Amino acid sequence: MKILNQFVHIYKYLFLKSKYVLLLSLFSTISILAHAQEIIDCEKTLDQEPYFVKHKSGEKDQALQRDIEILKRCGNFNPVDSAFLKGNMLGMLMLQEVRAGKPATYRTIVDFFQNFRKTAEYKDFSYGLALYRKIGEKKVNLQDWPADQELFVRMGFTINDLEDFKIFISRPEHAELSYLQVFSKYMNEIEGMRVDK
């Protein structure tokens, strides 16, 4: 009986201890998750200098990703605006705005886009991007070419370029490719024919 009492006592001790360990690990996990989901105070953060201003960084750089996340959360960016959220593009926009006398802050980029959205250039860019997304991945189709060629006209193709490209896309080996895949092959072929290489 004494052994049984000791066993019960040890069992209760371990059971209580495991509860505390479990609670401690649960609180630790909650604490870590709370820090991971950083709350951004947009009013304060927008007046800070972004990382990309002083650092050249790749697209996978965590600090650049944080800059982009701040801009997305605090700037009401839409899918069209997101096309500009690349390190080199943000750097060029910031440089342009700083040269115009504005501070190098997140707010400067947000303000730029709020003004840019009101312009005809933005509407044109938005339309062109939508057209690019619609046509770019579409399989080459000669029957739809009269409508599909608008994307290439917007890219600067002349009438002769359009005719040349139409002949190129009509080749049997291009039948299953998208317009962008064929365009890439077309540009490679043109590059291969250059005399000044």
C-alpha cells in the first residue's frame, strides 16, 4: 500500500508538472505569434524612411518585403499598383519624388500613387496591364488575331511588325504556345539576326 501511495504521489507530481509545462509552452507560442503578426501603426510608420532607400536589395530580401507589406497595408494599393511594388521601381519613384523636394518616406510613395491614380496615364497603364494579363497567357489563335494584336500595337509594333509577327505565330510549332511564349521566341530570333552583335 505504501508503494501504491508513493506511485500515486509521483503520478500527481508529474501530471501537475506536465500541466505547467504545457501551459508554459502554450503561453510561449502565443507570445511568439503575437510578435510575428506585427501591428503596423500607419500614421507613424508612413513618416519613416523605407529600407529600400539606402539599401540595394533583391526581390527576396526580407527588409524589402517588409517595406512592400507596409505600403500594401497603409497605402490601399490595388492589383494595378502592385505591379510597381518592386525594389528597383520603388527606388526610381522615390528618387524622382526626392528630387522634386519631397521626403524619402513611405508616405511619399503612398501620396505619389494617390495622385497617379487620377491621371490618364494611370488609366492607360491599367488598361494595358489588364490586356497583357488577358492576352499574354492566351494560346496563339489566328482567328482572334485581329483583336489580340491590340496588345502588340500598345507595345509599339508597327504595321510591318504586326504582319511579320502574324507570319511567325502561324508556324505549326507555335500552335500550342501562348502569345508571350511566342513573343519571347520571336524576339530571340530577331536578336539572332542582328548584324551588330
